[in-house]
Amino acid sequence: MPSTHKKVIVRKVDRDTVNGYVAPAHFVREGKLELLNTTGNVVAIEVADIKCVFFVREFGDSDSLSRKTFTTRPRSEGLWVRIKFKDGEILEGLMPNDLSITTAEGFLINPPDLRSNVQRMFVPRTALESLTVLAVIGAARRQRRGAEDVRQVPMFGE
């Protein structure tokens, strides 16, 4: 594991939680989450057994979100999504509007309240019943092509 580790609280499907540290770049390998628990042992947890991984500021029982939905339209760029877990719980968040960031195992989502203990969430695809895109926020606007400049001399036989 690299020298940089992020604090996480892993909430399993059976409501059990595990505290530990993960490597931020590649924490899911071969269908398992590699976690260095607080006692110093490396633990591999099946992605299918995970409901959500909370990247937190501090460990504690505050892994639950203070707000699960946005009160108003988000201001940050990204995809505003609503996820519904198989157990019926509903959360909203912001995902990057970039397909190269998403993985086959799941999604990284920013929670509605970034000032809370939870800074980011990893949600495995196996834990979801549905994922709905509510809005695309701050999409880059395409510039309109104006009329071609007739003053420009064509070059290279165009």
C-alpha cells in the first residue's frame, strides 16, 4: 500500500461497520476492497458485501450523513444523482461528469453536506437498486461557430 492512506468507514450490507485506511488510487482490486484496519491488519472485504464506503475526516459513530438530500440545487459542477439502495435508503450526491473516472465496481459520490464528517462516498454497483441523474450542473458550453472569415487566405490547398 502507498504511504498515503485515507480514513474510511465501511458499512456492510448486514449493517456492520469496519474502520480503517485505504489507498486512495486503487482501493478495489479483483472484486475486493483492501483495507488496513485500525489494529494494523490488512483485510480484504468482498465488494458484494459492502453497502457504502465513507471517506471521513475522523473515525467515530458519525458515519451517517446529517443530510441525505440537497435542500436546493447544487452549485458545484457535476452530475446531481439520486441513488436508491437495495434496502430502500435514498441518498443524493454529486458525481464528476467524466466517464473515465467511474469504475466497473462502483461510483465515487460527493455528499450533499461537505462540511460534515463524510467527505466522499464510494457506492458499489451491487448495493444499488437504481441510480437516477437529476441534473447536469455547470456543463461546459459549446462555442458557436461563426461565419468563416473570408479575409483569411487558404493555405496548403484547403
